[in-house]
Amino acid sequence: MDNFGSVILFEVVLIFGGVLLFAWWQLRDLRKEREKDLKKIAQELQPDT
């Protein structure tokens, strides 16, 4: 096995895909937390009736 180019390429694609998936997951989580905080602030600002 003198040619490891395809294996290296496969690993690079897997690592890059994993990084992209992780970044997407973190951004999704941040957006959910931001929306939850905005709902909490809006609920606190509403006058009690």
C-alpha cells in the first residue's frame, strides 16, 4: 500500500464534515437559548392583569 491519498482525503472529508456539523449544532443551540431568553424578558415586561 504505497498510495494513502484516498485514505487521507477520506479522513479530511470526515473531519471537515464533523467540524461543520459541530458548528451547526452550536449555532442552533445558541439561537434556541437566545429565543428562550427573549421570551423570558418579554414575559417579565408584560404587566400582570
